[in-house]
Amino acid sequence: MKAVLTIAGSDCSGGAGIQADLKTITSLGLYGETVITALTAQNTMGVADICPVSPDLLRKQLECVFTDIVPDAVKVGMVTGVAQMQVIRDCLVKYRASQVVMDTVMVSTSGRYLMEPKAVGYYRENLLPLATICTPNLPEAELLLKTTIKTKEERVAAASEFALQYRSIIYLKGGHDDCRADDLFYDGQEFVWFEAPHIDSSNTHGTGCTLSSAIACGLAMGLSAKDSAWKAKEYVMGAIADGMNLGKGNGPLNHMYRMKKP
């Protein structure tokens, strides 16, 4: 069985972070491993508090994983500050981690900053270049590239610049559009639009976590980055369209929609 490691924060409400990642990996038939970067108090209405894991404990978690059940792919999500980033970078390099999916988690759906502003520069220069593929949404790409992205032409230009700066494949998510959910994939040679209608649902808590974990699953199974990205998009769209409605705010997806219901 292939193994996928997720390095991310915990979501006690179960919709995003480590919990969403594990549900995704399990639903897609792979073995999930976790390294937790932070405990969060949150629900569908927002993030109430964040307690980062110490760099020492973070390192010990990573070493326990990489010296035993070596992951076939790694997804990196929420990382709170420079000290954590240094540990993650050191371990990814030391253990020669391959197939790294970088989910550029910076701001929660409710608007809470999940990464220290002073850490963004280190993140740009030291973590993003280690990625096989990065999955920013439009606001995150604007922050990382210090630009505005509105039109499709600007998305193409942004994807090209992102790949040039960070030397990785980019999957630029378009879910912030009101009427379409068209994503742009660029591997340095080919631009591919993954087109889809916008699903009228507010239950999108954890979509980015789910997508990046699903991409990591595809890479772990030996699929190309493009095929992994497309299959991940299909999975996420299905999980949203299933119509699960939990919570008082932005509810979670149904990660188990492909499994037989009782």
C-alpha cells in the first residue's frame, strides 16, 4: 500500500487540516500519516485560537515518520512560522522527500491569518522551491507574487511567473470566482484549463486541504502531475456536489461520498 504524509494543522471540527487530509487519503485507498504543526480551536464559523507545535516536537514527528514508514508523497499545509519552516525544510532535504505538494495555506476561509506575516519571505525562498506542485488560490497567488490577478490572461501570466520563481508546477485554483470554478495547471511547458461550473454551495470548508491531499495521493500512485490534479479536482467537485450540510457557517465537504452509505 502506498503511504501519504500530511504536514498540517489540526481542525477539531473535522472539516479541514489533518482531519480532512486523512479522510481524503483513506477514501482514495492509501495509507495516511500525519505530522501536526498546530492545534486549532475552530469550527465552520471561524478560527478561535491556534497553538503551534514546538519546533523540537515537530522535528521528532518528522523523524519518526521518515525513519519507519517512508511516505511515497508528502503534502505540506499550514505552517505557522519560520522556526517550523526551517525544521520542515531540513527534514524534506535530509530524507530526500519526493512528490511534495505545497498547499499554500495563509489565510482561513473566515479571514484569519494562519501564517505569521514575517514568515512569508522565508516560505517563498526556502519551502516553495522544494515543491513538486503548489496549489495556491487566487488571493494566495497574489500575495506570493505581489500582484493582482483578475482576468484569465492575468492568470496565465501569474502561473508562468510562479513556475519561473519557485521552479515548481503550479495548480492555480479559481474557486473564488462567483460563476465558474476554472483552475489552471502549468508544468513549465503546457497550460491546461480544468474547467467546471461553480457549485452553488457555502459548504466548502477544507476544499484546499482536500484537493492538495488528493493530488498527493495521485502522485504516490505513480500518476503524472496533470492526471493527479485532474482526478483530485473531480474528487473535490463530487464531495461538494454531494450536498452535505453541517454546521452554522461554511460547512465541510463529504469526503466519503464515494463510499457506500448505510
